[in-house]
Amino acid sequence: MIKIVPDPPSSTPRRCTLHTRFSTCNSGHKPLFAICDGVDIEDALMHLSMSLKAAFETNAQLCEMIEKPLGGLAWSTWHSLEICEALVESLLGKVERPVVVAG
């Protein structure tokens, strides 16, 4: 008997980054910095997590040094970075340990 519908792919394809340039100065030369294409999403999330931790630590030092009214902006940035860091860590947890739904 010939199957009308083919079997689904044996494994889900890995999600990867796309080439994305950043930090351009619009001075007429090619961008110096870019995200490389083809990097596995888990590796990209690890790099993002490290970058967020660095930004979080820098901002934490700023929060200790600065006074109002700019202190409120620094604390707002602290909370935004904390949210981003938690989201990335949560996503990494999902990548590393996929949730199995009993069915």
C-alpha cells in the first residue's frame, strides 16, 4: 500500500540566528559588528545571558552611586534587565530540559 501522507521529519529542525548587523555609525563604511548566521539558538541565548549579566552588574553599581532624579531611571533599568535576564534563563531551561507532557 502506498502512503498518501508522508511521515513527518524525524526530528524538529534546530532554530538558528540570522545575520544581523548592529552598532553602525552610518559613516559610509560596512558595519564592523554583526551577529553571525547559523548559530544555534541555545548558544545564542547563552551569549545573551552573559551580556545581560554584565549589563545588570554595571547598572547595579550605577544604582549605588547615583542620586535622584536619575536614580529612578537607573532602578527602572535594573528591573528591566532583571526581567530580561529571568526570561533568557527560563528559555535556556526550556532548551536544556524540554517539558514532557503526559498524554
